[in-house]
Amino acid sequence: MGMAHLAVVILLVLSSPCQSDDQLTQAKPLAPGDMLISRDGAFALGCFSPTNSNKSLYIGIWYHNIPDHTVVWVANRDNPITTSSSAKLAVTGDQELSLSDSEGTLWTTASSTATATATGGAGDGAVTLRRTCGNCDNTADAPACRCLDGFEPISADGLDMSRGCRRNEALRCGMEDRFVALPGIKVPDKFLHIGNMSFDQCAAECSMNCSCTAYAYINMSSAGSLTYSSRCLVWTGDLVDTGKADNFGQNLYLRLAGESHGHVRKKSIIEKILPSVIACVLLLSCTALVWRCKYRGKRHKEARKRMMLEYLRSTDEAGDSNIEFPYISFKDLVVATGNFSDSNMLGKGGFGKVYKGFLDGIKEVASRGFSKGSRQGTEEFRNEVVLIAKLQHKNLVKLLGCCIHEDEKFLVYEYLPNKSLDKYLFESARKTKLQWPTRYKIIQGIARGILYLHQDSRLTIIHRDLKASNILLDKEMVPKISDFGMARIFCGDQHQANTNRVVGTYGYMSPEYAMEGAFSVKSDTYSFGVLLLEIVSGLKISSPHLITDFPNLIVYAWNLWKDGKTEDLVDSYVKENCPFDEVSRCIHIGLLCVQDSPDYRPLMSTVVSMLENKTTQLPIPMQPVYFARRDAEPGRTDNNRVLSLNGMSFTELEGR
């Protein structure tokens, strides 16, 4: 056991050569039977036997003025003295304490964890028993003292601990005072021992006694045979010889003034409650804000839906009030397109410009605006918004949302990085990327998309403007039919309709639609046939001057097929590596689709079957009637144009 457990601090004093009753010198060692008593009579140092037997002796320090023999420190706990006649405790020449007998050294301060404080002076060394004030820590490398909680140094400079400590506030008695637990403390001197009490009874005893300054409930069983049973210790005066113990310290409950306690307790409660209160307020505020935003967003969404429905009342297809119209705010659209910067513009057409953008900063989209004041643009916008909620297919472009801002209108589509089919078919630099396997997949995909519009969707939809520039390609070159602004919906058993307003693109319009304004699913079949011949040949239907001696691509293709020279129609960029039986079959199907009479053209369900089942027998296509536009001049924009069909004339309205 180290001297950290001493009830006093052992000082190595070199100042006095004189022998005194409280000093151990080199000249006079301590033998069994001898005893040193501190000057104030509080402690004694000597030999003792726990069992009142001289067979095993120990050097220790105990309270001298207490009837019960209470040992507070033992030097040779693990090595008892067995030959008392030769035992002695002496100060060595190195100023260390040494306990020895005839068997050898039993204990020294050099081999223990004791801490000694040396003071300089002349003469022989001596050990003095004294009473260091305050709370002293003897377990540290350099012993230090400080005042207990609620106390302050008596010295004016606050550094001299030899004069002791005093309370910061006087005790008041009763419930106004508080008790602070000080763990690991070597209990003070001059206590009152009260036996046969529990811990709660001990605490109550001190609390009810206004003179009680501290109490401790000491369980001495951990000290083995050298100590006694549990007891209640109380102090009624000054607390002296209080220090930090090493291993066997006790919990000392120190009485302090209640006013400080009330202040601290109030502060503690506030500190504990305040964060919770703030957290609750923030949580409620956030919840209210989220609810308000959600409620406001819902109201705005309903308002936008009502506005869209009112805007679309003029179309027959907008009668369903349950249609969901995905709405994108103009503010989000401005951010997505970089304020519609020219660097983000993908292209422009008759109805407006198309911009690339990033919704929410990550999702690529294509935003299509509509020219202000354009009646065609307004109707196209209405048409596409209505159809958005009704069409979902792999080979149809997905419309993500719409926006109306004052007199401006926008449609937002999924972004397709490879743009439109015409860029690959008719531009030499890109033709090499469109080999025959890819072209054949594009033909099949377009056919399936049209079949969905005609038959597999819940409504029968006539596109009316199928052409290469309206076929977009995704990153895998999968075709997507776009631009439903001219589309019409057939309801019930309706198979055909007529219009006085013929709109579309010259070359892709069927004869009955161009001449009479009559359109049906067979009108789209005709447009698909033209597309198929363009994909195979790489030639534009609207550029007959590229074909020598033939008025248009249809007549040229039919004559090559008739003469068994279909390979001459194949685009030279794919001619060498394509299967001619598959190419010839595609040309044959294309000629069936562009027959002049709609009754002879196959349905798109039959076209898909003929493309996918190569063993199906194909009928013979009819020879096309000479159908050429004679009067059109470059750049002419007249609304009424005269076309010729074998000497017959008709009026084309708003063709494009």
C-alpha cells in the first residue's frame, strides 16, 4: 500500500538534528513497542497486531485519540514482521524509510508508491507526522492541494494552502442546504462514529442536524482483517486532513449552502429542458411549414389542372376531367434550359424552338416552345397535352409535362440523344452509323408504334404526320414516334373522317387525304410505306431530282421491283453487307403500303406480321398512279396550292 492512503503526509525533514516525540531520525530508529505521536496528538505511528498477537506485526498509522483502534495506513501489509526482536523502522542514509528484520528488508519507500516531500536544511534526516489542510492529492507525481467544492483559500493570494480553506457561503440549515458527493476521498479527521445505521438513516441524521457539515457511509470490508464493519461517520466542525485516496477512498457527502444549489439546480433544469423545448418548437414549425407548402402545392396543382381543362375545352378529347396533366413551372423551365440560351437550342420548326435542359439538375429533357399567336401551334399543343395521358409505348416519345406562361406554351419531352432519323438517312457523314440491322430494327419499331396507335391503345389514333424528322432515336437507336400535334382520335366504330383543313408534309400524305381531306388508319399506312422506302434507299421522297427518269421514289421503287432489280434501290452505304431477301421483302411491303387505293393497303397489324414472319406470302402491289406536284416553286408559302394527278387537279390546304 502506498503513502497515498496515509491519514497524514510523511515529510522528510532535514532541518532539525534534535530528537522529538514526533520525529524518526537516523540516530534513533523505531522498534516494536515504540510509538511516535504527532504534535497535535491526532495520529500515532508504530507496530500493531490486528489479532492482538505478537506473531504478526505491522507498521502503521492510526487515530491516536479515538477509543476504537482505527488504522488508516499500513506499510508492510503483504510482509508482516515475524521476528519482533530484530525488527526496526529506520531512516537510511539516502533519506528513505526502511522496515527490516533478521530475514531482510520488508518494506522501503523506494519500492512503494509512497510520495515524500523534501525540504532543505542541515543536519540528520527525520520523518515528521503532521496534519497538509484542504483536499490534497497524494496520488500524483507532484502532490497538490486545493479547496473542496464550495470552499475558497483563506490566504489573500489564494495560493498558500497552509492556512486552510473557508466556505464561500455560510450554511443555512434544513432543506435550504444541499449535499455534494465527493468520490474517492480520504475522510477528514475528528469524525463522530454512529453505529447500526443504514445509508439513508445516516444521510437523514446529518441532514436534520444543522451542526453536521458532512457525512460518509464507510464500508470497510474491502480492507480485509485490518478494518471493521460498515459505519456512519458524521462531522460537526471543520474538515481537516481531507485528501484524495488511491484505491480505498470513500464517498464524502459535503454540506453546502442551499442558495447556490437553487441557482445551479435552476440553471441545470433550464439547460436540460431548453434544448427539448427548442427541438419541439423547431419540429412543430417544420411540420407546419411542410404542411403549408404541401397544401399550397396541392392547391396550385388543382388550380393548374382547372386552368388546363378550361384551356382545352375546345377539343373533344378533353372531356375527361380525370386526366392528369403533368405541369412544369415556367421558373423550373427557365432554370433547366439556361434561360432558353442559344447554346441549348436543339432545333426549330414551324411552331417554335426546341431546347435541351436538365430538370432538377440531372434529368435530361427537350423543351419545345410554340410561337406566339400561332393558331396551328395552339391546336398542336392542345392535341399533344390531351394525348399525353393516353399513350404509353416503347416506340412513342414520352411527354413529361407542359407549361403555360402568359401567352407562351411549352411541351417537355424525354431527351433522345441521337435526335431524328432524317439526320442519319440523308446526311452522308452519318449514314455509316445506320447499317442494315439497325435500319431493319427501326422499321420494325416504327411499325409497332403505329400499330399501338391504331389498335392496341384504348383509343384509335391517326397520327397524320409520319415522316423521318418525326422519328426520334434514343441512345440505343430505338425509334420513337413524336409530334402528335396533328393527330386525331377515332371513337367507337369510326374508321374514317374528312376535313377541310388538310395539314401534313407533301410526299408523305396519301392521295385521298391530299385530294379530298379523307383520312383513316390507312393514311398512316401510306406514310409508313414512304418511310420504309426512304430507310431502304437513303433517298428523300421529296427529292425526285435525285432519281433520273422517274417522277418520285415510289414509281422508281415499283419499276425496280417489277424488273427484279430491287438491289439497285438499296442505299450504297449498306448494299454490300445486307441480306437481299430481307431487303427485297421490305421493299415489297413498302410498295403494298403506298398503293393509291386505301382499300388495297394492309392494316398495320398485317404489316407487322409480314415483317416478323418472313414465310408469309405477300400479295402483288398495284402499279402507282402518276402523282407529282407540278406548280410548286421553291420558297412559295401560299395556303392554296394546285397539285396534279394524271391530268386531274385539286386544292391542297396548308400543306407543309
